[in-house]
Amino acid sequence: MNSSPDFVPEIAVIGHPNEGKSSVLSTLAEDDSVRISSFPGETTVCRGYPVRIDGREVLRFTDTPGFQHPSRLLSLLSRGEGLSEQRLHDLLAQVGADPELREDYELLQPVARGAGLIFVADGSRPLRSVDTMEMEVLRLLNRPRMAVLNCKGENTRHLESWRDELNKHFNLVRLFNAHQASYRERIELLRALGAIDQGWQGVISEVVRAFETDWAMRLQEVATHIIEMLRTTLTHSITISWKPPASEESVKNKLFTRFTTDIGDLERETQEKIRALFKHNIFNYRLPPHSILREELFSTRTWQLLGLGRRQLATVGGLGGAAAGAVFDVAALGHSLGAFTALGGAIGGISGWLTPERLPRAALLGMEISATKMQMGPVRDISLLFVLLNRALLFTRHTSNWAHGRRDYPTAEDASPQTSDSTATSSFSTSQLRICRDYFTALQKDDPGKLHTTEQAMHNLMFTELSAITMDSGGNNG
Ligand SMILES: Nc1nc2c(ncn2[C@@H]2O[C@H](COP(=O)(O)OP(=O)(O)OP(=O)(O)O)[C@@H](O)[C@H]2O)c(=O)[nH]1
Ligand SMILES: [Mg+2]
């Protein structure tokens, strides 16, 4: 193995056609430009996928076509003893001269360059003799290698026979699912790669460290984006002049539409930034059908599920401070927004779950009306902070857990009912709620000194939450 400081380890993903080689590579390299197809033979030439951190290439994965004639390769390799570089060179020349072996020749190129190998097999189907031949070819090629069982189906009956056979040809065998692997599982597989060859340990450890640092930086950036969105939204206000003959109702509607559109646009921009941080650039997956994120930001269901629950609302209210008077304004949502008839059922329906005595309160969105002007914002109700926070955290969970190799859309069958229990803030402790309350109060008072310290505390809280939701062992259904 090359020990120069500029050395970039190359790992080729290799195996039978249609087993999920390109999918495994796509997930490992977080690259959604890798071509994947349900038809065997999609990959016909080798292609390198550099993994860059801070602009520096730290690792290179190579996608390869599937074996076409492993039995012929095996018979060529089995002749003679040992595999010197000269013999490998001669063997490649022989394979290259035969047009029938074009793809086999192609897949041997990274082997000739000394790449480490990940053999990918679908452990949900029965083992066949051709699989054993492919394993034997790799064993005879004698390169650092490991095997990955990527189960395309649910069937686990064949796993044991796969493991037994793989163990005969590989020192390392791991389960890794190209569709479901989380960040943690990717890191674990990379770490395992360090063990495939003595010389690889140091360089792979460095790569793993770079991956971990990069992930933490991403979470810091996500936290910054979320806080920027909160700050802008919670201090946002718009004023429109108003004079007869325009009716108060029509001006209110206009104001409300503009205000909520601004906030919705900002939320979408923030989501795009988060998506880009997790390198989902091309494949634009849809959110699962049951996801609360498919709901409008200002809809009854969103506020019911993602706002503060009654108990937490009472806790925040009990903390006192400037926000305390306003926190119960969530109860006024149906009432104050119900006035905006243009929204029809979307907001109006919320009054259904409110008790009459809680209804009449100051306008949720900080509505001011004078003889000539109407102003909406800054928001007076802390509930919006929690709704936005929960939506941002849910979005980050979806995006960060979505394996790059997975290209199918979630279906209705994946659906499970979403309850407020699954929101991040439902498990917030009183001290975490206090951090949110303090931040909200500082924003309302426009106090730069307080804002700085409370925003820092909020940032730390976000980072902790983001670490928890992106480091769990996967799951794409959020
Ligand atoms: N359900 C499920 N399907 C998978 C998984 N991995 C791959 N697939 C599907 O299997 C098919 C083949 O995947 P590819 O990654 O293109 O396989 P390949 O080995 O690169 O195929 P060739 O390039 O043709 O040799 C695609 O339809 C994938 O979506 C998995 O973990 N789960
Ligand atoms: Mg492929």
C-alpha cells in the first residue's frame, strides 16, 4: 500500500449484476448521481466517485460492471501457482483480447490498480454456484477485500448459507442495506474497511475522522440555518396602508396572505439549504404520504401536531417572563385567524379543539390596526417557534436518514399515523423549554445583549437535538 501523504485509497464495489453494487456505492459515497436500475447490466464501465471533504479528495469509490463470465476468469486464474504482478498483467492482457470478456476486463481494472474490494451480494436470495465462483476469483486475485450482504428483499432464510460461504473467501463480512443505512452504519462500514489490510488502518481511520468532523460541521450549519429562520420569522412584520373603500376584511386577508407566504418561502429556502448539506442534489424524493411536513405551515393539523401540547404550554406559561402572557395565545389561533375567511377551512377548523373561554386573546400574529394602516407581526405567540422548530427537525431527520442509493418513493403502505409524540419538542425538559422561551423573549424585546447569549444557548440546544436525530440507527419513515 502506498504511504505517500497524497495517497487516496480506492475502493471498488464489485459483484454479480443487479445485486445493488451501484446502490451500495451511492449510499456510501452520499452521491445521488450514481446510476441505478432494476435491470441487470446498468453499469457497463468503471466510474470513480471521489469523496471530498473541504475540497480535498479523501477516498475514491469505483463502480464496476457485474461479472459476466466468472467461470472463464476462474479457469484462467487457476492455472499456475500464486498471482505475481506479472501474471496478473498477462492475465489481463488475455482477458482484454477477448471481446466476449469486455465487461469482465473492465471490472478487473481497479483490481489491477490495487484497489480494495467490496463484494456486494443480495443475501435475500439463495446462494448459487456462480456466486461461489465470483468469490473464488476475488480470493485468487488476493486484494484487500470484504463482503457486504445487501438484502434487497425481506427474506432472511438464506443469510446463514451466505455467511458460511462468504467466510471462506473473505476475512470480513458485513450486513449493509443500501436503502436504509444511516450515517452511523456508513461510518461503521468504513471503519471495517480499515481492517481489510494492515496498511489501510491508518488512512481509513483518518478518513473516518474526516467524515465525523464533516458530519458535526453539517449539523452546526443546520443549526445556524434553523436559527436564522426562527430569528427572521419571529421578528418579521409587514405593514400595508388601508383606506376606504377597501374593506377591513379584504386588507386583512391580503396582509395575512403576504405574511404567511413570506414565512412559507423562508421555510422552503431553509429546507433547500438543509437538503444541500446532506448532498441530496439530484434525486428529489417525496416525503412519505403520512408526513406532517406535507401539510401547510399554517394548517390546523400542523399546529395541533407540532405546536406545544397543553402540558408544555402550561410549563412555558409558568416560567414567567415576557412570553408568558403570549404563550396562551395559541388558543386564540382559531379565533384570530378565523377572521381571515379567505383561508376557509384551513385555519378556521382549529377553533374546534379550543375551549370557548380560551378563545378571545390578542392576535396571534401581532395584528395592529389603525385608521390608515394595518400591521402584521412581529409574532406574539411562542407556539410558532415550536411549530417551525419541529418542522425543521423533522425535515432534517427525513433528509439525513434518506440513503442516497434509495430511489423509490415512499408509498401509502409505509404510512404510519403521525402523532405529536414524535415531535422533537414533546420531550423537551423544562430547562430546554426555558431556552426557547428566553430566546423568544429576547427577540421580542429586541435586546442585542440578551439576544446573543440566548441565541447561543438555542444553537447548542439545536446541535444536541440534531445529533440525536441524525445519529440513531436509521429509519426513513419519520
Ligand atoms: N429493496 C431494495 N432494493 C435494492 C437494494 N439495493 C439495490 N436495490 C435495487 O436493486 C436494483 C439493482 O440495483 P443496482 O444498484 O443498480 O445494482 P447493480 O449491482 O449496480 O447492477 P448492475 O450495474 O446492473 O450490475 C435496483 O432496482 C435497486 O433499487 C436494497 O437494499 N433494497
Ligand atoms: Mg451498477
